[in-house]
Amino acid sequence: TGGSTTASMTWADFHYYSVQRGMQQIDALMHSRIANLFYAKYGRRDSQEQCGAGSHTNNRTTGGTASRGMTDTIGYEEASSINPNVTNSLIENSVHQYAWYREKDDYGGATVTQVNNICCLGYEDIYGHKYDMMDGVDLPNDTGNSGKWRIWMPDGSTRLVKGSVSSGIWITAVAHGKYMDVIPVGSVSGSSSTNYCDIYYISTASSRVVYRGDNNANPSGGVSMSYASYDSSYTYTSIGSRLAFRGRLVKASSAVAFKAISEVA
């Protein structure tokens, strides 16, 4: 905490450094599960209105939600119902920037505190701020596979899922299926406040990687947003990733044994 998250690094480099630490980037399966859990918990698909959009920058200071643990932030809709004087700052005349924590004042009354980061399902800035480059997925876009997501499963196998080839659409439907994927399909476009409330960008050029979440507090962002337009060498100040672990967890026999563990790259 205290700085901002890593950006301007290629997908290949971020992947390499993740593996060297015994970890990986957040993958497509993880992101889809986060989106599905959000829909189930809140009964809606507009994550920016539910948990806020955060400050409109890709250089937020990390750790802004750490002191409150896994508590989710709230959006303008709920915050303004508690305090009508909260900051009313619209981005592209569509989404309110910032997020808030619901708290209590000295007399037990409801109050809110404004923050720059969002927290959704316990994840800080799981959408907005910077894109998350994803592991375990790409779009080969070779013969017969235009628009198909290739997803690596934990056992090393791969599967192909046909997604939309219409870029810039507001997502109205997703391929879900056995694995509960959140992969945009079709060509019908919605809006920032209807259906999935997020945008899908895609290029059908060969070998595209996939980002999720969007950057800043753009109205196009949220837990469903996907961006599959660039190859693994592209970098930008608004594109980062998120370290993740997938593997077997072993409980140490004691505190002494845990402290004796050494890192294995």
C-alpha cells in the first residue's frame, strides 16, 4: 500500500514475474466467478452503482480500503440517500465517481465516508483504476475461431467459447454454460444502466489477450467489462494486472514451522 499499482508492463513480462514468485495473474475463471458472486449477492448487474466507481484516475493510491477489511463500499445512489450532500460528480454524464463507506456517527446515526478506491466482494479496485490483464485466456482468432475465447482449465486442458465479434457494444447477453463463464455474446447493445451495464471491446486480429474491469471511473467499467483488442506486447499507463494464486494450500503444523518456510521460485 501507499503507491499505485504496476502498469506499462507487457502481458508477457507480468506473467513471467508472477510465475517467478510461484503465482500467476488473475485468470478468466476467477474473474467470471467474482462477477457471478456479485450478481448473486446483490441481485443486480450494475457494479458501479452498487459499490461505487472510485476516483476518475488510473493512479489511485492502493490500500485505501485496507483499514475496513472486506467491507464493500457503496455507490452514489445509496450514499446520497444517507447524506444528500455527498460529492455529485458525473463522468461522461453517466456514472458518479468516488465510493463511500456506510458508517455510524457518535450518536449511532447513519453516515458515509468518501474514498477513492472501491471495494467489491472484498477486492479493492476489482474494476476501474487499471485494467487487469488476465492469465489463462486468449483469443487465437485463427481459421474458424474468430471471436472465440480459449480458456485454460486448472488441469491444463483448454476449451473454446464463442463470444461476440461486435466491438464497443454494451453487453446484453453472455455465454454462461457449465463453467458459468461471463463472455459477451451477440450484437445487440444496451447501455451503462441496463443489462450488464458494461462494454465489450474486441479485435479479430490474431492472438489477442483479454483485460477485464476497465480503467479510471469510466462508465463502461464493472465486473462484466472485457477488452480483447491487443496482443501480449501492448503496454499503457492504464493497464496492469493482479497477482493470484492457484494451487494446493497446506496448513503448517505450527507457527514455528510456518516461520521456517522459505520461498521457492
